[in-house]
Amino acid sequence: MQILLDIPDELVATLTPPGQAPDRAALEAFGLEAYRQRRITGFQLRTFLGIGSRFEFDGFLKQHAVEKYTVGDFEHDLATIDELEKLGNDPRPR
């Protein structure tokens, strides 16, 4: 599928990171937003962007300030710890 975007010339430089082609910037922004919203997996984003390795992908996520471990993940982990404590199975070392 091809998607055609009509961006006013005066906004192209503002919306595009220095040294990056506007079409690549749009593709990355589109994919990153879907990944942040968890609509696609890391593997799907890697494939979508043509990133060859997981190492390169981790670098790409770091460059774009995307954390894999979310606040929701943290809250889930805390709830799990609370449940284990209630059951007498404290997972923390003593």
C-alpha cells in the first residue's frame, strides 16, 4: 500500500529531523506511534522500518526515547508483588 501525504513546504523542515529524508521521517513517526500504542509488536516495527537486527532496533528505540518497560508494566509488577506478599511468598531478598 502506498500513502501520499501533502505537507506544506514551510512545515517540511520543521517536521523533519536534520539530515533525514521527509518520507523516512513520516514512516518512522507512523510506525513509532503504532508501537507506542501497542498496536504492533517490536518485530512488526522492525520489519516495517527494515531494521535488520534487534540490537539496531534497540538503538532506534533509544534514539527516539521509546521505553519498552512502561508505567503500566511497572504497576502490574507492583500489584504482583503485593499479591505475593499477601500469600506469604515475598519475592524480595532478605
